[in-house]
Amino acid sequence: MIDLKNEWPRARSAFLSVDKQAAFVLLATALLVILQMQFGDRGFFRTTIAPALDLEGRGLHSWVWWFGMQGVLGFIVPVVLLKAGFKRSWKEMGLGVGDAKFASKVALLYVPLVIVGTWFLSDSSLFQAKYPHFSPAGTDWSVFLIYESFFLLYWIGWEYLWRGFVLFGTARSFGVMAIFIQAMPFAIMHFDKPLIEALLSIVGGVALGALVWRAKSFWIAVPIHAAQMIILDFWCSMRIRTGATGIGLDALMDALKGF
């Protein structure tokens, strides 16, 4: 039989030894992900928000809702929780400049590779049919700018939730192991992706976490993760507008006429 009289002090002692911030961050992250999946997706917008506001449920507004909610639940809310609840500095929350010199070098090496790589990918009709996900953004610059601006907000929210809130929020308790802690749920969130992408998310989660840890700032994760999608959208849009095909200089000049 369990001796409840002795178990209670043990449970209380164990609870008091827990890092309150790390526990709060992990539980809050689970809640924020659930809220995003339940109320932040385009389906909820179509069935609940659009009818209430008399808006078209499948247009640009649905994308703005999805991207905006990720920005709010993944970035704004976590920052407020750490700032107001635990009085953390911007640096402690991963929002400082960190090692800006190192981060800048990484970005300068990475982004050109993305520009070239996505240019090659954009020549595929399969990619042009898929990107941008909201097809009117591919033919209308005003729609494109609104769509991509909120898409960037989405990436800030997505990256901060894992590489900011979870990584820096648990670092005091777990040290460098926080890199692997943030990578695990991040990878699980890719369960419904194609197998190769899902497996690569494990590697990518650890790599991005390690990069942010080294840079001492979450900001480097945004161009690393967001650039490939936003630049691919740009190239596909330019090709859709101009009908440019090929990957050579002539094709590039033709595509740039889409401005």
C-alpha cells in the first residue's frame, strides 16, 4: 500500500525543485500549438470567421488569418509571457542581436545559394502550379506583397516558438540539451509531410537550433527558413507573369521583365 503521508512531502519537494520557467514554457508551447491548430487555421476561418464578418472564406483573407495567427501565437504571445511573467531581458529571450557578425556571415553565404537553387526549381511547371500557394499572388503584385508580408510574419511566429520560446525558455534548466528538446516537437509537427521531408525535419530542427544557440539570437533562423519559400514564390511569380522558361541568363532577363 502507498504511504500517502510520506508521498506528499516527496511530491512537494520534487515539484519545488522543478525549474518553473522551463515547465511553464513547455506546457505553454503545447497549448499554443493546440490553439493554432484549432483556431488559427484556414478551415476555422472559412467556417467561423468569414461568415461572421461576411468575407469570402477561400480568398486572401484566409491566408492572412492563418499567417497572422501563427505570428501572434508563436511570437507575440510567447514574448509577452516571458517578459511579463518572468521579467526576462530581450537577450535572455533570444531577441537580442547576439553574435551579429557570425549570423551575418551565415546569412550572406546561405541566401545566395537559396536564390540560385530556387531559380532552378522555379523552372518546373509543377512548382509554378504550386507556388505561391495562393495563386492570385502569382499574377498581382499588390496581392503578392500582402501575402508575402503575412507569410514572413508566419515564419517569425513559427521560428520563435521553437528556436526562441522553447530554446531560450528552457536553456537555463537544460543547457545545450535545449537544442534537442526544441527539435523533437518541431519534427513531430512534420508528421503529415512526405517521408523524406519529415525525416529531414529532425536534422533541420537540430541544425537550426544549434545555429541559433551559436548566434545567441533567434533572428538568424528567420531568413534561413523563410527565404527559401518566399524567394521561390518570387521566382515562380515572375515566370508566371512573363512565361519565361529555362535557367540561363536570357531566361532570367525575361523573367525580370515581370516587374
